[in-house]
Amino acid sequence: MQAEIVILGSGTSMGVPTLGCQCNVCTSSDLRNSRSRPSIAIQWTDHTSNQTVVIDTGPDFRYQAIREKIHHVDAVFYTHGHADHILGMDDLRPLSFRHPGSLNLYADDITAEVLHRVFDYTFAAENKYPTRARVNIRRLNDHDSANVAGVRFQRVPLLHGSLTVGGFRFGSAAYLTDMSTIPDSSLPLLQNLDVLIIDALRPQPHPSHASIDQALGWVERLQARRAFFTHMSHEVEHSETEDRLPSHVRLAYDGLRIPFEI
């Protein structure tokens, strides 16, 4: 079944342009150097309707959804509980109102606890706020998976420095943001990939993110047919960096659409 990945945001936690910075990337006229906080949507049509699944709702989610004309969401998967991945959760409110029942949010135990704490007014049983988001958190830990409209979303444990976070495999594609390494136990979940979207923060090494060279190493090790780098900082200039990459490895950019088989 044909599907499409929409790059909602391809930037790092501070976004690009970065506040207060006047570097050549932050002041670039190339729109591909303008990167909102990291997130993707996966869209496909089954026998009855159009489906949209989102991975992470960062602080730019409202703008991203308007830009990409996302009018409904069928599920949201969270990689981890850092601000640049969860703070747009409240913007799901109008989309959840149209949902037949609660909108399912999938998160591991640690991330679920962060969501409950940050958005207490949404989840507290005694809260009667009438227009709170109609959402329900479902726990997804370790190598758990969940089905959305017949499509399996497989959690892939990753290491983000010392923090265990979740990547996701769906069909022939995988999304591995905010990672410094892939544990050996996760490698079997990432075989035969057509599309790999992977963290590549900057040229220099970083304690909790893959550098460009490290990301290239993972692309080679996983033998993905196509790879796209994401979660990029203002130290990555789009055209100059892409010119140095192998032809099957490209830089993601906000608004990029990637067809694949789900």
C-alpha cells in the first residue's frame, strides 16, 4: 500500500533560525535552511478513509499542521518527553473534538508521566475543563507495537545519550530521531528499509545525537536504500552539506514528502 511521509519539522530543539544568531544558515534565503522542531506525519488511504499518524507534537506543531493542511489525526506516537517533542500536544484539541472517541497517544512510561505532569489540566480526573483535548495515553514500551487502521507501528528502542527513547518502524520506513546509538537488540527491527530518517545534528560529535559522519555509518550498516537526515542544527547548511553526501542520502527539509510502501 502506498503512503507518504511528510517532514513537519527537520530542525533541532532550538529551531533554525536560532534566536539571536546571525550565522549564514540562520540568515539564509534558502527555505530548506529554515527548520522547525522535529516531527513527521505518515499519510495513507485505506479502503474506507484517509489516515494520518503523527510522530511527536513539538512547539511548532500548530504551524506545521496548518502549513501541511492536516485536518485530522488518527494517532500520535511520542519518541520521548523532551520539550521539543511534546509541547504542541495541546494543539491537538480541535482535532480531537472531531475524533469519534478519544484520540490515542502512544508513549512509553517515562514519556506518559511527563505528559500527565505537563498537561495535568488535560488528564486530571477532577478537571472539568470543557474544551480539554479528548485524548487517551496508551503505553508502548520496549519492543511493543500498535496497529492503526491495519498498519503496524513498531517501537524501536534507541539511546539518546544515556536516555532510552523510541524510534518507530512502519512498513518499509523507519524514523530515528534524537539518537546517539542503536542498541544491538534493535538492529533486527531495522532490516530491509526503503526509507530511513535519522538524526544528524551537526558535523561535530555530540554526546546525545549522531553527527553527520555517525549517521552515514548507520545508513551504511543498516543498508537503507534511501536515507534522509533530520534534527539538524544551524551548523548544517543544506546545499553545501548535501553536495558531499552519497546520492542515496539527502537532507530532509520542512515540507518534504517522501513516498514509500507501508
